[in-house]
Amino acid sequence: MSVPMLNRMHMNGYDVLSVNNGPWRVCTKGDRLGSFASKEEAMAFAASLPGYRARVNKQANQ
């Protein structure tokens, strides 16, 4: 049994990752935005997106 290989980077608040030399993916915590054949394509896509910051749930008047 082999151990999965994870390559992961961050750009503009997005995760750019590849598992077991598969396609490169651009993701947020709960959403995959795109899948690319090369790391360069994925990084260019992430660079073209507006900066991402996870929303904080603020519950007022509790």
C-alpha cells in the first residue's frame, strides 16, 4: 500500500494542490474552482482571481 503524495501551495487565499501527481486544483475550503493539467496553469488562474478571505459568521443580537 502506498502513501498518498500531496503537493499544496497557497496563492491569494486559495489552495493550489495536486494529489498523487494528478491534475492541479484551485480550491477554497468548501469549493473546487478549477482543475488544470499543469501547476503553472493553476497558479495563473489563482493569481487572476480576486483575493479570497473566508467569511466569518457574525451573529448579532443573541
